[in-house]
Amino acid sequence: MLSVKYDRKAVLCFFFLLFMGSCLAGCSFMEPARDTAAMAAQPVPSLTLSAGDVLDVKFFYLPELDESQIVRPDGFMTLQLIGDISVQGKTPAELHRELLKRYATHLKNPNLTIMVRRMNDSRVWVTGEVKRPGPVQMPGRMTVLEAVMDVGGGTRPTADMKNVLVVRQREGRNFGCLVNLKDVLKGKEGASFFLQPRDVVYVPPTFITKADDWVDQYLNKMVPQSRGVFLYPIGPGGAGQVGVDTTNR
């Protein structure tokens, strides 16, 4: 009988490097890439209304026309006297001017104001090696560190806080940069990175964590774990045998 032994560590290393090489060959990266300073210096875009926003329309002297509505998924809202009106993509000032124009055909001197009760787009999303991934409301300016600490009390022990990815979308294209939170958590001085609405914050796992996850998913569940010698017939009529000895694993 021909018995073949193998070094488990060598096999794991070989398969992991093979997997990483094929992944890198097939991965495409976000374009255009931005450095941390360039992204941090970007101006916050103008406030525009969108589906899910909560608006109050208040009339002076005509409280019976007051409305409080959520902008529908189609970007419209329905008001008394004038019916449907498009809200999507307008600033509150633009909507105010349009409402005055529309109501002028029904009221002699329309006098109204618009109050934005809730902005649906004033959120960021935090995912990856955090305790409770999900959206985070931005009541005002918010740093990456504040957003990460907001999702259930921070990160898992496997989080790579030195390479936190912030993804931003502009004009239908995604780009991102890496933010080092490790130094900040150690008390070192550094500039704060402020997020913008709809940013995505991804806290990656450390390299060793990713390696261990891959080994568990793709190797440990495929290679028999019980100790012993596994024999496989080879040659004409199964005259010979080749085996894998796992007693040293």
C-alpha cells in the first residue's frame, strides 16, 4: 500500500494563496478612488427632498389647510385644493415657491411655510465587523468614529480599525477612502473625518480573521476531520491503493 502524508499547514496555506490570487484577479475597484483628505474636504451637497421625508405645510390664518405628510415613494405628496405635487429633488425653498404659485389660483394672498420634520436621507450605513450593522441617523455633523460607536456599542474584537472604508456616491458613481481609527482610539491626535448623508462605512475584519473564515468554510468543511487513514483504490481493477493519513492533524 502506498500511503501519502501531508502537512496540514502547508496545504491550508497553498489553498488560501490560490483563493486570494484568483479573487484579486477578478475583483474590480471603485472608481474614481479618492484619498482621505480629498473626501473629507468635499462640501455637503444641497439639501433636497426625497421619498420618505416628513413635511409640514402650515398656512397663516387658514389652519384648516395645514398638512403633515410623508413624501410618497413616487416622490409626490397630495395637498388640499391643488392635489398632487412633485417633491423629489426640490429644495424646501423651491417647493415653497411652487406651492405659492399653485395656491395663488385658489387663494387671494397665500401665506404659508414649509417645515421639514424628518429627512429620510440624513442617514449613514455602518456594516462589517460591528455589533449591530445598520443605518445611523445623523442629527447633525457626525464623524466615522461616532457612527461606528453608535451601532450597538462599537466593534467586534476581529475588526480592523486601521482600515475602515468610507464609500460615497456622487452622480451615480461610487468612490471611497480608508480612515484610520486605530490611532484615534489609542489617544493619538488626528483630524476628524465627518460623514455625509448616505455614506456607507465598512469595518473590515483583520487579515487573520478572513483567513480563518475561509479555511473553516472552504477547507475544514470539505476535508474529513476525524482521525484515521483514508484509502482510495487506484490502478487496473483497484489493484493498488493510495491513502491520506490524518492521524497527525
